[in-house]
Amino acid sequence: MKAVEIAEGIYSVGVIDWNIRDFHGYSTEKGSSYNAYLIVDEKVVLIDTVKKEFTDRMLENIASVIDPKRIDIVISNHTEMDHSGGLQRVMHSIGEDKPVYCSKMGLKNLSQHFPGSLNLREVANGEELNIGKRTLTFLETRMLHWPDSMFTYDKTDKILFSSDAFGQHYAGFEMFDDRVGDEIMYHAKKYFANILLLYAPLILKLIDKVTEMGLEIKTICPDHGIIWRKDPARIINAYVEWSKQEAKKKAIVVYDTMWHSTESMAEAIAEGIASQGVEARPIHIRSSDRSDIMTEALNAKAIVFGSPTLNNTIFPTVADVLAYMKGLKPKNKLAAAFGSYGWSGEAVEEIRGHLESMGMEIIDPGLRIQYVPDASGREEAFAFGQTIGKAVNDAM
Ligand code: FEO
């Protein structure tokens, strides 16, 4: 990908990773991009780098605009290695004594990633840096996504370089919101649900703070995916909605199955939920990815987990999704558990314990059916679904 000018003297110089499909456990079915931005002013500034293995390609993109040795300052908005992996190689190319601007926590974290090798310069929240015609402002955004995260804001063109926030794991030449279709919102939502959901309260505070500051934002340049230049408010408003975790009249029935018995229950439960006018979907864990399940969970009012009992405990794939979901701290959910069993049947109670530990409100103690559900067992599962559907309606 060549450098693309996004405002006078400001270029996108990052790279597309077309082939990545697993981003440490998150399914990236469309690939991703590691965005970096070059500002050519009296001082030449590079904002963020890329994954280590893509660094030479980023340097080639920069070289299509300017000799990389002319870069005076590097800004590290975020330490995670999809954005800092190329730092040492970049500094080696442009001059190792040149400064790397970062937040207070960025200084600590970059020092621990690249001990003694970078000329780090801490910037304070709100600090300004004049680079010629432009002035950049640094905004600390701790935990969006790491303690070191910060935004850089260009006052002249009102561009927010937002690091992970407002990003999407999406690979494409479209590059801008006005060139890509509505499909991008699914990828933005998936990114939020799997990376930022647990920091939702901080996001709401940050958006309030930015509103109070009267910061006008015409363009948002995240570190992954497309740039929001036509309608940046669309993604900001979506972040407010997702952060509030306001649910739809919707339930998901997440399960795994050994001999189709728990599957048969899941489908009858989903049908019972839908009979109450509530959107319902059975999701087989081994036919889905945990990150897609989490995306579906974001706006579901009820989450129903099903597992057979295997070796006196929960099926391992179900335990995986429960552990993953717990870490992301979804709020305001109703929940229930079910499963088929052979002789001991501990899974349902164990799942209930996990759901309670996530602060979910348990609708029903749970449904267990021994071995294979017959017609009356499937009726029981349908009725269990009806109870869940009614609880969703009552809660809306
Ligand atoms: Fe894209 Fe938190 O790194």
C-alpha cells in the first residue's frame, strides 16, 4: 500500500495485513491493518509504527513521501506491539537519538518492551507540541486500550489520531468511511465488544471530557481499519450506545454438544424464546468464534449457556467462552443454564456459578435432561425458552 494523503501534509503510511485470521484469539476474518501517520511540517512527525514484521513496508511507504531520515519526532500513542513493534527498526533507520514522545505510562511500558534503546520523552495530558504550522495536543486515554494509551490531536485540520479507539480489524483499499459500506459497523462493533467493552465506563467519561473541552473532530484516524472523515459522529455515537450496554429484545443460546442432545435442547429453547416475540439465536460454539459470540452478546438482554457434562464438569469449549466473556465484563444481562447429562450432571450448576460471578441475573435455576431429550423433554426445553422470553420482555 502506498502513502495516502488525508490532509495537506498528513499521510497514512501504515500497512494492510491481508492474511491475519487470529489476532491473539480474536477472529479477524477480513484481516486487519496497522495504521501509522506521517505529518510533514517544519518538523516531520511519525505517529505510531506497525507490527515488527511489516516495518520495512511502512518505511517504503514513508519513503514515497519523504526520506525517512527527515523524521524529527516519533509519537507513540500506544505500546502494544502491533503499534510499537517497528519502533526500534524505525529509530535505527532515522537516528536512534531522535525523541519518541509518549505518555507517562508509555514511558514506563516502552522502557519495559525496549529496555534502554529509545530516547523516550514523556508528555503530560493536555501538553501541546508546535511542529511549524501545526500544533499537536496529547490527551491521556488510560486503558483505551492499555495504561499507556493516548490520543494525539491536530488543531489545524481537527484530526484525532485515536490509537486503538474507533478502530476495526478490517483490511481493504477503501480506507475511508465514505468509500466503505455499512458492513464496517459490524467490524467496529466486534472490535468494541472484544477489546474495549470492559472499559466502557471509561469511554463514556472520555467522551464527556472531550465534549466538555469542545474539541471539534472532523476526522478520526484510528490505528486499525478505515479512517472516519465523512461522519466521525457516527462512530462516536455508536461508542456511546455500546458503552451504555443498552440491550435489545434479544437472547442468545450459546452451547456445545457431544451427541446432539444439548443441541436439541438449545434449538427448542431458542424457539420458546422466539415464541415470546424476542429475537433468539442458537449459537453452536464449535461452529462460531468466541469473538463473534461476544459481538452477538453485546446487545443481547439474555445469555443462555448450555453444556453437556463431561468428566463431571463443563465441556471445555463452554468453559473457554465463559472465561472469555467474564474478562470482558458485560453488564445488565439476564442469564440461564441448561444441558443434557448421562449420570452426574454437574455442568448446569457450574455454569450458573460462572454466570452469577459475572453479576448476571439468573432467570431460572436451570434445565437438565438425562441422555436424549424425547418429545416431552423438548417441550420442557421450549417452556424453559418461553420463561426466558417472558423475562426479557418484563425487563425491557
Ligand atoms: Fe492495536 Fe492495543 O493494540
